[in-house]
Amino acid sequence: ETARKLFGDGGDARMAHTLVAVVNRALELAPLIQAREVAVEAGEDVAPAQVTIKRVFGFIHKTLSDGLQAANPDACLRLWLSAAVAADACDQNPDLACQGVYEPICYEFLTQALITFEEDITDSRAQAQGIIVMVGTVCGLTCLEEENYNNIGTKITQHGAKLLKKPDQCRAVCTCSHLFWSSKEEGVREGRRVLECLQKCLKIADNCIQSSTSHVGLFVDVLDKYLYFFGCGCEEISVQFIQSLLTLCAEHVKFSDADTTEEARRAFKNTVRYVKRKIQNQDPRYEGLSLEEVEGLS
């Protein structure tokens, strides 16, 4: 309380910087306190920690919500996410029987991050970047219960689909597809949700290209995501989906303005080469794919 009051006397301009440092230092305490708890349980000759991890997290919560959220919302969003990562790490510590103890705290930090995003992040670029940061954070968490994880993932995806600019919406929802397919076998793997995200991306990309062919790169980005999840074994994404999208991308690239879509054309050629190598290496998953219609662009 004393620290927050003293820093608060400096006003929002100073708190925007000083409280960031305070919270970061507080986050460093959590693993140190847990290490002390492990040492005490092991019978080592060390004194117990004078504060608990939950008290540290409580301090972080109050500092962010009362001071930093208004002074520096961009930093506040990232610190809520950092706090969620810290709570997740504490919950998964193999040396202590605390699985599930910090899950509600982790979920609360994520909820507050979403509130900050909704109420205080107003710049369109910051919003687009915020979606990426939130997805990256949530994908790395392991302590969340299934219902809580789905709630957070759904809300982030909804925010991504509501960004101001259509191209940003497409890229954001593409990124959100990773929320529903973990790289770890024991993680979340909901192919239906992945497919829903990618199909929504195609609709948004189609709306974008109606206004300007310069947005053809969005189709290539979506194609790359389809190929990624297809290669990961997502059964909901079939060879037929890949074939149709390859043909669609080839048509859009062909009729786009070469001067404004050079990067997209180059990316599409690289994607076609990737698929061609898979076919030449006789990867059974790519059996049935034909590149005849796109050969001229490879």
C-alpha cells in the first residue's frame, strides 16, 4: 500500500514507467518464493519466505488495476499476460503438489488482460499487436481448465474478428486458429474450431480482394495456415481443401496487379514449391494433390 501510494503521488506520467518496473520485480519474486518453499519442504536449513506467492500476485493485481491500467494500458496488457505466465509456472512446479492451486489466479489475470484490451487499447495497430501477444501467451499455458481455456480463446478470437481494418481481421483470426491446436499431443486439439477460423479468414479475405487486388497476399497467408494444420494432422482439413485453395490462390495471383503484389506472388511460389517437394517425396498425406493449374507460377 505504501509503495503504491508513493508512486501514485508522481501522477500518471511517472506511474506509466515506475509501476512497470515495480510489477516486473514483483513477478521475479514468485519463483524465488517457490524455491524457498521447496527448500523448506526438503528440510534444508533455511527460513520460510516472509510473504506468500498469493500475496505477491494480489499486490500485482491491485497495482495493475489501480495504477497502471489508466497510465499505460499497452504495458498493462503485457504485464497481465506476464502475470498469467508466472501463475501458470507456479501451478505446474513439479517439486510442489500445487497443481490447480494457481489456475484461478492465472484465469483472473487473463480476464483482466481482456478487460484492458477491450476498454483501454484504442489504437488499431496496438489492438492488432495485442491479439498476437495474447494468442502467443495463451498457447503456452498449461494450467487452465478446459472451460476456462475455451472461454479465453473464444473471446480473443471474437476480438480479432472485430478489428477496425479487414486485413487485420483476417490476419488476427488466422493467428487465433493456433489457440485451438496445440503443438503438444496432450494439449488442446479442436480441428473443428481451427477450420471455422480459417473459413472465416477466407470470407474476410474475399471481401478485401473485392476492394483491391493488392490484398491477394491474405489468401496466401490463409493457404499457409491450411498447409500448416494439414501437416500437423488436423483431420478436418482435407486434401480437397488444399487443392481448392491452391487453385483459388493461383487465380487471384494471376489477375492481380504485378506491381503491387510482388511479395504475395513470391510467397505463393514458395508455397507451391513446398507442396511440390512433398509430392515428389511421396508424402502419403499429399497423395491426390495436383499442381497442374498452378505450375506456371511455381
